[in-house]
Amino acid sequence: MEKLIIKFSRLKFKNQNYTIKSLHINSIKTFCVVLLSFIFVSLTVKAQQVTNVGCCVDIGTKATIIINGNSTASTAASTSLVNNTTVNGGFDFKLDAAANTSAGVYDANGVLVRTLWSGVHYDASCYHGQWDGYLDDGATLAPVGIYTVKIVSNNIAVTWEGTVGNTSLNLTGPYIHKGYFPMQCIALTSDKFFYGSGYSEAQSANHFGSLNNIQVRGDALNGNTTQSTYLVATDGTKVYWGGMDANSGTGTDSGRNNMNLFVFGTDLNNNQVSFSSGQPYQTNASSTVYKSIIGLTSSGTYNAALNGLSVQQSGNFLFLSFNKLNRLLILNKNTGATVQDLTISNIGYISCDYSGNVWIGTATSTPISSTFGVTQSANGKITKYTVNSSTGAITPTTTVINNYTIYKNGTNLDVEQFAISPTTGELALTDVVTEQIKFYNTATGALNSTLGQAGGYASGPAVTYDKYMMVGFMDGTKPFIAYQPDGSFWFGDIGNFRTLHFNADKTYKEQIAYLGRSRAVTIDMNDPARIFANFSEFRRDYSKPLAGTNGSWALANNWYYGLTAAQSNASEAGFYQVATVNGHTYANLCGGGPGIIELTSTGLRNAYPDGNRFDSNLNLYYGEPAYGNGQTSRTYRKLRTGFDGSNNPTYASGYYVFTTAPATINQPGYGTTDIRVVNSTLSKWIYWKGTNYEGFHLGSIKAGGTTWEWLATPSTFTSYSGSYPLDGTLDIGNTKNNDNADAIYVDNLIFWHDHGEFYKGGSEQPNMWNLFSDNGLLLQNFGEEIRSPGGVTAGVWEAGNSYSGAVSKNGNNYTGVYCDESYHSGVGEFTISNTASISTQTVAVTVSLANPITPYVDATYLMADVPYKNTTYAGSQWVFSPSTFDGNWNVKTSILSYKKQFPDLYVYSNTQFVNKTASRSLGTNNTNNWTLTGKIAWVGLKSYQNANNTNVQVLDAAGKVIANLTVKYDPPNNYVAGIVFNGTTVHSGTNGELTILTQPLQDFSIKNVNGIITFSYAGYTYNTSATFDNSANKSTPAKFTVNLNDNNAVITISELHFKAI
């Protein structure tokens, strides 16, 4: 069993911008051993610095502040400090233990006017910090007044628990059951199973496993297949996979037409089978190339018009049915050659028995009524056909199963799926109308028996092993059934997202379950043991560690019955909030709906006609966001007064309790605002807006107030393409779909969740959470900002398109849940613990001068003149050659860095064999001790093989190369790719590994200390006494240069500092 407890010291430093400024010793006791460093903490301007002052005596939450010589004592009693005369807006704070910290400046009304830093880890010690006197815009000086600095520290622990709703043996890794859809079909030998998972978003939908270990699966062809597989059959030697190329044809998504339908084969050992009459095929969904497919047909629709696939066990033929084409295609199962191409009106599913006969289902009448979004049809029949063993010609017999109801799925008339027992000869049929499995005598056509409660969930929501929902809410998925050679059978209870295995005597044995796509999850605000995904409810036993089959979770209720097609089939359909109050459970629906509904033992009922948002006590909230500059955003609240005799909540008249100041487009009150409220008693309202705009996305208004108490979660910008922010900033760049999940407000904690679809063009897909205090300061962030390639390994925290999440108090901890499309195929669960470690230290600061604080100036910073977000930067202290830019040579700023005080220099060239340079003087130096530090990224083409045409260098006063850093790549893989410094390969790896390592901004340094050059980059270090040019003088560093001499070459530099010691 695998779990992850995040240690935030590692996570927070990963992308945190900071710069070592200098060493300083300030000790008050000679026996103290002090480790001191000035750290430049960045959020808005170049003036926040925190100094570790090492040993300290009695530093508490109070300080005396002297601003430009104007001394003002703190409002609390003075204490003995390490430094009793802090200057220039300084403040002191103490950490008794290592902690994650954030800090902000608040005015006399308690309004946050400046966030100083967010999510920075510091060890136990005493620290001196500094505010530069500017407000959050980084340009406006704070007016005269009294301010308070708050430093929030915590050691909150976040534990990823695993997945609810997935029976897989492992919590992570490539061998768990998962898919965009639940299992769509299954075929079985005596010891193996093979199943298809339908549409797969260009991932593998072809899976297999051992019947002795059913909770572990592998991917056919090692995952190198992208067919959307809805049908599978086996003759015990080969496996035939039938489905479609989902990205072929015309149109998009469910409106796509004329898709290519085909069959490919594998042997039982996962090797692709070649058919002599087959043909190679490459899918449009990806670069998957099948060396031999058969039955290619280009008339399919999104709902898979290949309706039936079956193979003779000992005969020579493979059968394919196409309902929309009224077509039965018979192929030689060994060669793939067509032997019969027949027209059969309204053909549906087909199945071969173990004697070699083929049973064909057809519809005989038009649709007459509608239930669960599928239109029913009376009078279907299944006819037994004999098959000529030489020609494949089929002949109908008099054996017919008549007069059962079939259904229409979209535009296809589908006979329910059926299979014939190899031991009893019974025909088992999935009857969608009665929600039962029916067993027919194949000699007489008479009904022998049924399995399952008639009507399924019409009698109530409780889930049992004899109660089924045979129509899935996702894109017309339908049930399936298949026999093992021993007479036991597997049944796809599609609406419960499970495949049930029954013994030959029809008693339940075991199951494989996983959710497939879920986009709406929530948790009961007052009973965290109740977890909901769409309209499925799970019961969680927290006394057991989360696992697949240990009883830690169970599917408890199915709440789909009685919903309209619009309510149950929407892509984000499900419960939005759930709360058990007064012994009854109430919910509302995602996207609105009938208001508050009660979840009863007999099903759903309407309890109150309104209620898009409610809290844990069923108080109602209505948001009226501003839709134009200057308008106000208001929140309307109705208090619950009780319940009537029918358990319907009753309410007092509503009133406005929260009103913003006139809103602007870059604030969270503008346009839609969405938050899940758990608190039943509110003194403030949290506004959240996760859409694509530059500005603040999270804010707070106090009850009765009309001004922002604080604004937090600033954004990146749409052209940003750097690493995922880990300081509470919302990334709106990186080609991400910013339909972010809403925020959650519980107790004094605020969670917001970013699902990041199409992040970095789809190569990554974050599942990131940010946890704020309701004073506007970041406490922690957690989750996963990148994913494994294709999501195949199902790593910790990985989730596909995780639209929604929810959090509930659970004892002394908090339980969080989030949805997932296909990475883990279940409800992700995590635990927030040790919230008691949250501590806030306050320090009073008085601003009494017109210009109270002198901004800190760093003379070692080499990028002070680099502007923020400049599309063509001509340079000031930086020099570019050629000096004129064109389409093949340009320098931009702020591409990989979103912080205004740390713009990066993005140097681009698209000309081979022509040298382009960006250079910066290091001044006149004559020292044997100097340091160059910064961040660097190789975004475009790297140096080819053994060349050195894309590099950065340090030149001496004569222009000779002291230090040379390059990253080499190797397209034909004949050379080793690697990081090369002064001609020595410091780190080698594959092209892919080097790309992942070097494309983000990574820390680097080049230091000369007493003639020894120490190089460090991306965690790799190398020491040498040799310069790149043997005649270079390492004591006279004079210039830093970026050299590009290739097509699509890009090097990005940020936070560059040079210091001669």
C-alpha cells in the first residue's frame, strides 16, 4: 500500500524565487553558533528580505520599529530582542520549529495591503524581515498610518490517501483498472480476461489480466494502441478487438461522423497478430500504427456503430454487425479476408455459441417510449443461424427468442447484449427495460429464469449485488455479458461502474469496479463517511486504510433513478453539495435544477424550490456578481428557521449581507463567482473566480462591509509558459483551460483547486490545491503540477481534468475529495491534519513620513533594467547582436517568469550558422573570488551532438572564455545528450530526460574561489581549476553572454546576479 505525506520544505523550494544577498553576523551571546543568510523574498518588488539572525532571546510577537529614524514602539509591551533598533520598516519574528510561512501587511482597519511572501519554508530560528513601504501594486507607497505585519506559520500535513471507488490492488502505478469510460466489454479464456474501455482520449483502451489476480491489469501491446474499444472476442488463441478511431471522420466529439471502424488482433501473450488480408493503419488520435487491421469500415458515428463482434471457437469465422448499415460482415478469422457481406435489417448484437452457430439479434418495430434517456422498442428477436464451415454462409433456423423489449441508443437500434453458456447452453440476455439478466432455453426459446430485482433502482437507491442499472449515463454506454469456459459469467452493471462475476449457479463471486470519468464529486458536510461521485454514493470506513477490496469503502447508493435525461446525462452531472441535518440528507445539483432535494430510502424528492448554494445548516446563499465596471457584487442569505411536517426546510426572509465596492474586471466579484460554503455562521464572505483574466482571483468582504478585506491569488498572464506557480498564484497561461474548480470555505480555511486541462498543450495536467487562511495568507499548496507521460502510471495525486472537489471536517482533521476522468478512475481522497500548528505572529509598524521607507537596491542584480512583459526588448545595459530584430531573431521578457520584479530574458534565434548574442557587462574586476548566480532554461533547440553552438559564457577582460555551459541533444541517439561545462559532461541522459530537466528555469551558479571554479546547475555540481579557454584569466570576469547559432534556439535567463568578493 502506498501513501504520500507531503513535506512542504521540499515542495516549496522547488520554484520559490529567492536570492542569497550577503552574510551577516549579529550575535548577542558568544556561545551561539549562528548560520546567517540574507534571503531576498519575492512577491511584488525588490525589497522584501528576511535575515536569519541565528540565536535569539525572548523574541515573541512584539517589536520596536524605527522607520527612517522615527521611532515608534509597538502597541504591546516591549520585549528583549536580538536587534532592538531595526531600521527601514524592519520586523522580527521567531520560529520555534521549522515551518511553512507567509506574511502580509495590514492597515489599521485590518485590510491586507501587501503580501510580503507566500509559502516559504524557514528553519527554527529568529528572523529579521523588512517591508519596503509599497502596497500590493508594487508602485504605490503606503499612506501615513499604523500597520501590522502578520507572519503565519504552520506545519500542516497533507496525506494523499488513495482512491475511493476503484477495486484495484495497487493505489498507483500502471497496473490499476482505469479508463475514461467504465469497462465496455469483456472476453475470457480459462485463465485470462481481456476488456475494452471504450473512448480513451488517445490512451490505451485495450486491457488484459489473470483470472487468478483480477485486480491487476496490463495494457495490450504495452499501451501502444489508441483504438476506442467497445467490443472484444476470443477463440482461446487470438483476441479480436473491435472499435473506432475516435479522431477520424468529420465533426467533433459526439457529433463526429464517418469514423473508421476496425478490428485488430493480439495473441494471448500480448503480441499483435498479422492477417494476410489485413492492412496497416495509423490512427488520427495519435501516432499509433497497427501493422494489420481487418474489417475497416468508414461509416461509424461517435456511439460506435460496430454493434456486434463474435468469433467461432473452433470454426474459421469472425462476425461483425453494423446496425446503421444493416450489415453483417463475415471474415476468415485467420486471414481477415471477407467471406460474406450480408444485409440484415435492423441488425444488432451477435454471439457465437460453442457449437459454431451464430445468434443474431434484430429489431422488429419502431420506438415507442422513453426512460433514462433511451428510447424503447417493442418486439425484438434473436435468431439462431447455422454456419457453413467452408463458405461461411449462414442459414436461419426455427429457433427464435421473441417478444422482448429492446432499446434505441441514439440513432442505433441495439438489441441488448447476450451470450450463450458453454456448459448449459442457456442464452443470457441483458434486459434493459426490466433491469434484469434473463436466461432463455436455446432449444425452445422459453424463459428459464431471471437474475436481479425487476425495475432495478425504481424501488430505492440501496446498492446490492442483485440490483442493476443497465443504462449508463455516459454517452449511451450499455451493459454486456460474457461466459468463461467453466460456465461462470461476467456482467457489466454499467450504471454502477462495476463488472460482476457470477458462478455458474448464478451466485455472486467477485467484481472489478472503477468509475471511469467523474466530473462532479462532493462529501457530506456533516457526515464525511458519505462521498458522492456524480450520483453514486460511497460509504467510507475511516478505521481502515484506503484500498481496493479491504472494506474501506463500499458503493452504498445509486441516485440516478428518477432524474431527467438532462439532469443525469450532462457532462458535469451530479450532486454539488450534500448535508445531513436533523437526521435527513439534502442535496442540490451541479448546474442548478429543482432546488434542494432530499435523499430518502426510496429515492429523491423535491424539498425546497430554490437553493443553488447552502451551508452545513442548510442556510441558503445567492450570488449576484457584477457584470460591468463600477457595479457591485452582492451575496444574499436566507436563514433556515426549521422544518415542516414533511421534512422540508423552512426559511426566513432573505437579506443582503455582503456587498463589494464597485468591481473591476480584474477582481473576483466581477462576472461569475463560485464557492462552496461549509460554515454555518459567517462573519465574512469569500469571493472566488477561476476564469482567465489578469488580476486577483480570491477575495474577502466582511459582513456589513463594502470594501475588500483582502485580495489574494494574483494571476500569471496568458502568454506565460513557465513552471507551475507554487506560491498561491493562479496560472492563466500555458495554453490551459481555466474553467477551474470552485473554492471551498470551511471553518477558517479556504481551499481552491486547479484542474488545468490542456496545460502546456496537454502534455501536463495539474491537480493542484491551494490552502489559504481566511486572513488572505497562503498556508500550503499541495497536489501534482505535472503528470506522467500519457497518465499511464497513475501517480500520487494525478487526476485527469479534475473539475470539482470538496472538503469536510472529519474529527480533528479535514477530508478532501476530488474527481478524476481517467488517471485513477475513482474519487481521490486526502487528509489535512495538524491544523493546530497554524500560528500568527503580529508586529506593529507605524508609517509617519511622506516617504517612510527607502527601497532596497541590490547592486549585484544584472537585470534591473529588464522590463516586465516586453515583446521586443532593445536593451539598455544588455547588448544584443545584431541590434535589429526580425522574425528570426528577437528578445522578449517575462515568458517563463510571471513575477514583475523578476522578468526573464527570452533570447530567440532561428538562423543556423549565424551567431546571435545577448551580453551583459560584469564591470571591471580583478579578483580571485567572484560568484555568478541565476536561473536558466534551454527552451528551444540545444547544441547538436558534439557542437557548442548554443551556450552561455563568462568572458574575461580580453574576451576569452572563462566558463562555457551548454546542453547537447542527439536526434539519432548515436551520441549521449548531456549538460556540458567547460568541455566536461556533468550529467548525461536521454533527450527526453534532458528536455524535462532543462526546459524549466533552473538555478545555476558559476563561482571562482581561490582559483577553483565551481559550477552548479539543476542540482548537478562540478569543480575544476581549468578555464574553457586555456589562456583565459579567471580573475578578470568582464562579460556574460548568451550565444545562439541554430534554428529554433532559445535560452532564457532570470534573476542573474554577479558579485566580486
